[in-house]
Amino acid sequence: MINSMRKIVLTSVFVATAFTLGAQRTEAMGAQPQQGLSIEEVKDGLYVIMGSGGNVGVRVTSEGVILIDDKFPQNFDDIQALIATVSDQPVRYVLNTHHHGDHAGGNVEYINIAEIIAHQNARDNMVRGNQDAPPRVVFTDQTAIYLGGVEVRAFYMGRGHTNGDAVIYFPDLRTVHGGDLLHGTAPFIDYGNGGSSEGWVSTMNNILALDFDTAIPGHGAIMDRSDVVAFRNQMEAVRARMADLIRSGMPKSEASDRIRTQELSWTMVDGLFMGRSIPGFYDEIAAGLP
């Protein structure tokens, strides 16, 4: 699905200690650590950096680069090197899609050279969690960056993965970057930071109201609009399945096993969705039943 004109792979030069820490943090966020980062063209002037941590959007303009997320602190040098392969302009802005360390950990480096922007709730989550380099600029409903004749918009469309997820929209390219509101395997609902499956469905419907044909997820391959619709539909279906199981008398202790079905791919994925989301998911669905 990527209209890939180029792909550059950069082997990381992590020292052992830094790589181990990064691997542990990446596993905690549901993605597998990788030793290399790569950059691929999504559309003209828009690239994605994949590898360890969340997917980084790179919007190139004639007056500077706008980044969407910045991975872990130890990825900074590699990200900068990859950006240099597609632009000779400096990074001017970083938009954080949310506060998790595999997406906003690089703030500690980028705050020295660029302006970082996030939703107010994302910043609050960073401050409460004692994360380094929370953004100096926040928004509540929406904001925009205009740079080099390019418009990049950021929306808060409601709760989902967390209570501070930003949806980034490139109107001239009909493309969105959804952060972890979109995921290539199975989503993690961070109930400790305001996540909600019910809110997620509503937020997905708001995203689908935008005019786009391409989407960059927080992790995994580039999506098209039908993939985003399928993601929304599976969220609805998983919610309905949990509700049916609870109505049948299923206790929370059995939820992780009994929710599994081949028809719903998320339920077959071991890891964050099954291991950490299910208890809160059970409680959320149970609380909403008559």
C-alpha cells in the first residue's frame, strides 16, 4: 500500500545497555524491538520511519521538517540521519500523537532543537508520569502548523488508546497519522491514562469523517481507508463479544481465554490487548450493561 519511491535502512548503533532498555520499553508498548530503522516514502513529501518504537511521520517542506512522534531517546541520531536522506532542512516541529515512551521518548532530544506540540491531556499524562521533556505548546480541540506552503492539522477527536490521542491530518495528501489509535496487530486500551473502547469507536467514526485514502498507524504497515473501517468494525465486534460473554455469566478471570475466536484476529494476539487491556475492558463493558 505504500507508494514507495525509496527505502533506506539504517542499522542502529545502540550500546548494549541502551538497546536493552529500549527493548524492554518497546515490549511494554506491544511492539517488538528492532535493531534498524528504515524510511519509506508514503506520498510526495511525506515519509514514515519504521522500526523500534512507534511509526514516525516525516513531512518535508521547503522551510523545515514536521515530525509526527519521535520514538525512544536512543533513536534520535538514527532518525536525524534518515531525515537527512530526504531533506536538508532542520526539524522545526514535532507533533506527539500521545504520551507513551515509544512515541514521545525522543522529546528529550528534540525539545532542544524544535517546538513540540501535543494535546493537553497528553502533556498532563507526561507530567503525572514524570516523563522528560513534556511539550511547551498544547491544544485542546485542534491546531495547525503552516510551514513552507504545507498545512498539517492536529485534531483531538475523543478518547481511545488514551485520553490524549492526537489525529494528524495532511489535507493536501489525503493522509492521516493516527498514532496508536490505529494499530497493525491489536490495540492496547490504556485505562490507566483514560483509554476507552467505547470512546475509541466514536473517535474512529470521527477520523472516518475526514477526507483521506491513506493512514499511518502507530505500529505496522501503511493502511488504506478500508483498513481503517475494518479496524473500527473489529473494535465494535470485540465489544459486542465481550458483552455477550458477560451476559452469559463469564467471570473476569476467564475473559482472556474465552474472548478468543478465529473470527476476531485481535483476540488471538498474545500481548498487550490480551494481557493488559482485558481486565479493564471487562469492567468497562460490564459497567455499561443494563
